[in-house]
Amino acid sequence: MKFKIVIFLLLLTFNFQLLTRVAHAQHFSSTDYIIDFGNFNITSGHKNSANYSLTDTVGQLAPGQYNNTGYIVKAGFQYIYDLFNQFTFSINNLSLSLGDLVPNIGSTATNIISISTPSGHGYQIMVQQNHSLTQGNGITIPSTACDSGPCTTTTSAPWTLASTYGFGFNVIGINSSGVVTGVGTSNYFTNSTYFRPFSTAPISQIAMSENNSTSGANSLRQARVTYKANVSAIQAAGRYENGIIFTAVPKY
């Protein structure tokens, strides 16, 4: 019994409304020129040495970062360097096989998801399946309910018993060496024995998230996704497939 992981791309559109009011710019004029500008900087840029790294804006009216409920304003040319941190998301293997399933013996396959975000409020990664693991004739492998949780599409629970059947997944944060850290996933999966069933499109559920920017020295976040299936002796033989859809969204 085999299935494939199919990744669909999602185009994200951000809508916003800009409310304007009268602004008083700086005005300079002579017989030869007229200059109207919001402000004039004495200096700005990115300076560094062996001992420090500095971005600055000197001369601007009220430079700095301003926070309030619902927005963040960063005034000053030094904040342009925040834009150089790109939002990235990748999956290292887009086609997985669980092999030939043996009743009462769980079969697993894994891949690695990686994400980095610009300065902001972190990210969230949502996941769903297009449909249950299904044969061409419509026979399916049901979603797991875990051992005694039961687990749901939003709540994970232990799944270790050979007598517990179905299909589900686990996501666990790891570092660049593959060591489990739980970063970004500990709120959703306590450890690698905790699983959840997939929600089915169009409903998607969060499986990994952080509320802080991942930019900086250790900008890349990674997690190992484990897909697991276990069937009973009465499960019909055949080739079962479905598609798994990941949606990565930056928080601003």
C-alpha cells in the first residue's frame, strides 16, 4: 500500500487600507530650486567592525520603532535592512511511500520542512489532506483516533499500540543536526509519539508556529514530519494515495 505527498502552492494576497491626513513636509526654496521632503537625514546606514554592528538614522524626525495594538511602525532608513531577511519555506521530499503495509505493524515515512521569516511576528504552518488515503474504487484507510486520547485534528495524543489503526501525522521541531528541540511544535505535539489525524480540505489546522521573528543568526527553523499508517487484517489490499497540503504564512 503506497501513498504520495503532493504539495500545492498557495498564493497569499494581503489587502490593506491606507488612511491619510495632511502632512507638513520640510520645505526649502531659492531662486534656483524648490525642495519639499518629509525630512532630511544627516547620515544613515550600516556600520560594523570586529566589535560591533550598527544601523542608524540621524536627522530624521522621530526615528525609532513604535508599537501599539495592531501595528508596528519602524521610522528610519536603518530598518530597510529588515527587508533583506527573506521569507522562505521548503520541503525536502515531495513524494513519499509507506511501502507495503503489514497488518498490526505501523509503517512510517518522514520529510523535513524548513522556514525562515523577516522581522515581524513569526509564522504559522498549516496542513491538510485533500482526502483520506484512498484506492481508485473508493475504499479508504480511516484517520487515526490514537490510543486512548482520543486525538483530533486539533489535539494530539499518544499512538503507540499495534491495535490502533488509521492514518495520522506528527511534527517535531529539530535543529540543523536533526536533534529534537520541539521549537515551534511543542504546543501541538508533546513528543514524537503524539499524533493527529489530518483535517480535510478546505479546512486546515496549525501544526507549527512561533510568535517571534526567526531572522538573525539562527534564522532557519526546521521540523520533522512523520506520516504513519497502521491497518487491520481486514483492510482491503491495494494502492492507497492522497495529497498533503502545507500552507506557510508569515505573521506581521
